[in-house]
Amino acid sequence: MPKYILTVTLNPALDRTLAVKALSLGSDMPSGVGFVIAGGKGINVARVLTRLGDKVLACGLLGGNTGRTITTFLQREKIPAAFLPVAATTRVHTTIHEASHGRITRFLERGLPVTQKEFKAFKIHYQGLLKNASFVVFSGSLPPGLKDNSYCELIDMAHRKGIVCALDTSGPALRLGLKARPEIIKPNYAELIALLGEKSGFEADATVFSRLKKYHPRYCLVTLGDKGALASDFHEALRVSHTPIKGKNHVGCGDAFLAGFVSSLAHGKNIEDCSRHALACATANLYAPYTGALCLRDIRRLRAHVIIKRICPG
């Protein structure tokens, strides 16, 4: 059986988006036609990988009517999936787009508790999925009920089979997950300053890589929103940026960046090619009708506008 990239989403969500002229709290508000999609950071990664033509399998935990709806949506999008059912109903995220000035407001549910018995069952399920995985991408928060070292456990299981792991999470789940030494880490700016103990306003430059080297990643990616990203394989460091554009769909750009990087890496590309493709995917997400629904033509067009500057590691 051909190898696939396995994405793990332990705390997925049904993503619901509504459009309003302007948000007015405390009043009834008519909204334009919105849309609902299967969401969660790992599912976003799987959607992008599917669009890129990579062989992928999305897994994680789903429960209740929301979970069944997500399963149906994944089938419609032809995203291969192997989620384990749990008792708790999967959460719902609501995003409000304000047409008057483009502002986005997101209401993010924390999710309902998952039991340790259910996580033990998931680990058995996951162990079987690892047999045909070449990469594993762990994305997003942990649901209530799971221990902060849950990603660490899952990364250790993958490493025992020689599988390359990527970790994109935050807070204690990130700090403890790093103890398992995932090969790829992708903090965004907020996650980076929390991890380094810095304050808002900290300038992210090549010196961050010398401070992150103690976690022994093979690749470190730092996404910086509209400022692009930093990337390093600890032999060279790159600042990756893009000429200004007017895309509006900012939700999931970091997930698209990680998916593009892993896709290129799986095809044997070097860090410059991986980073160029990653930023083109992240930028293409700005034009997508919904998170991760990238157009290959946009990606090819945008690659030519990616600017890569080599910077000296600190």
C-alpha cells in the first residue's frame, strides 16, 4: 500500500462562517449566505494536501451529530479519513465576516471532555494507521480531558517506526510535545513569544533559531502573518515574504503553509523550495472560497512572487 501523510486532529470543529454588513452586539442581525465546512487545524492541512495531490489520511476524534456531519463533509470533499468515535459532541466554531471593513470575529468553542479510556482506544487505532504513514502532522489544541503530554506520547509512537513528525500547537501541549523532538515545528508569532518567554513587540529574526535549537528539530518554521515567515534547517536560515496582495480569507493560512512545506519535503525538495511552496500555499489561501480550498493555478502564479532572503542564524 502506498505511503500517506497522516494528519492528527484531536480537537476538530465544524466551522461555520456568516457574513454581515457590520457586527452590532446586543441586536438581531441579518446575515448573508454563509457556509459550513469540516474544520480543525489538522483537517485544514489534510484539505490542502488533498488539493496538492498528495496521498493523505486524516484521523483524530469525532463525536455526536457534529462529528457525523464532519464525516459527511470530508466524504464530499474526498478527503480520506479514519476518525475514532467518542462520546462527547464535537465543537462548533463560528466566524463572522464584516463586509463594511473586512474585520473577522471568531467564536471558538473549547470542546467537551475526552476520557483517558477513549484516548487509549485512539492510540491503538493510531498505531495501526502508522503502518503506512511516511509523515505525521499533529495540529491544533488538545480537547479537555487529555493530558498536556498527549502529543509527546503520539510522537514517540511514530518515532519508534522511523516516521517524520511535524508539530503545530501551543501552550503546554507545545512545550511538552517538543520533548519528543518532532522533526518539524511551526509556531506562529504568538506561540513563539510564549515559548521563548518574550513579550509582544519582540522582533522575530534569525536569533530565534539558536534559541529553538535545544529542542532538536530538523526544520523550524515561524509564521508571521502578513509579514511572511522564517524558516531554518539549522544550516541556513531564510526570511520568506510575498509582494502585497488583497486576499481576504486569513483563517487557516498557517495550516496551508505547513501543508505546503510538508508536501514539498515529502517530494525531496530543499528548504528553499519547500519554503517557497509553503508561502505560495499560504498566500493562495487568502483567495480561497473557504479554508484550505486552494486553487493550483493560484499557487503556481503566486510562487513567482515569493521573496526569499538568506539571513545569518544567531
